[in-house]
Amino acid sequence: MKIIPRRLAGVYEIRMSPFHDHRGIFMRTYEESTFSAYGIHQKWVHENQSVTLKKGTIRGLHFQYAPFSETKLVRVVTGAVLDVFVDLRKDSPTFGQWDSLELSEDNLSMVYIPRGFAHGFCTLCDHCTVLYKVDHVYTPTADSGIRWNDPSLAIDWPIQDPILSSKDSNLPTLDMFVNQNKGIDSV
């Protein structure tokens, strides 16, 4: 397992190191000692799985307000997605900036996203299964998000007319979020 810091502080790409033989592969997807060495060990309380049927579907950009903020460890089991994360930490020098990473069943990468980020993904093929751990329970009253196509973010999505939920179609822009909240605490 190789852990690589990303451009936004606190986000890490994790490349798994599979063992191959004539039966297939075996790989460790989480190792407490390795994660602890990077200061990113968490007590995971949920593991969620989403299955998205159609290419060009965007889910997100979602987050929960503190004190219900979530750290996420995201990987793709089948298919491929462009995973996107936006820094909403109010005291961060990269507040309002985004980064992305392709996660797929072929590249065997994961992404660790700390509390204080909005998160979403776009499916790059049909039938994508995304598995992710979180370190806080889902709290509907703290649930929120940022609009996927906010012009102030200018996220380079691979599609212009995605399949969206009605909730994701109506999320606020970053400016609306800032005017209401001035950012979120990461803890």
C-alpha cells in the first residue's frame, strides 16, 4: 500500500498493492498501522455502498455540518468514477478549491478525504459500485451539499448534461454556502 498526499492538505491517494497468482488477486484495503503512520487512522462507524447504473451520473457534492462532519475512505469495486472533493474548511488556505482523482476497479486506488470537504463523483461507465467508509453516522439534519456545476468552482467534469437526483440538482452554490456559513469546521 502506498499513500500519496494530494494537493489539498489532508487528502491522500492510496494505491493498493495486490498479490497476483493463478487464482486472481488478494489485497489489503485497510491497515491501521500504515494509516496511523500518516496520521489518518480513523474509527470507521459505517461502510456504505452505492451502485450507479448509468455512465454520466453525478452524485454530490455532499457533506455534513460539524459536529457531524465525516471523513471518508472511498474506493471503486466495479467500474470507474471521477471522484471530486472540494475544500470547505473555513480556516484552510485552499478553501473553495477542488481536486479530483479517477478511481477504478483497474487502478486499485482509494482516496482519503478528511472532515470539512464536500465530496461527489461522476460515473465514467455503466454499472459502477462505490464503497466508502465514514467516521460519523449519517445525520439528516446536518446533511448538505454544493451544486455540482457551480461556475465559481469550475470543476472539470467529464460530462456536460449528467444524470442527477432532484436533491443534487437543487444544492446551493459555493457563494450561497459562504454567505450563510462562512465555511465549516473540520472537526
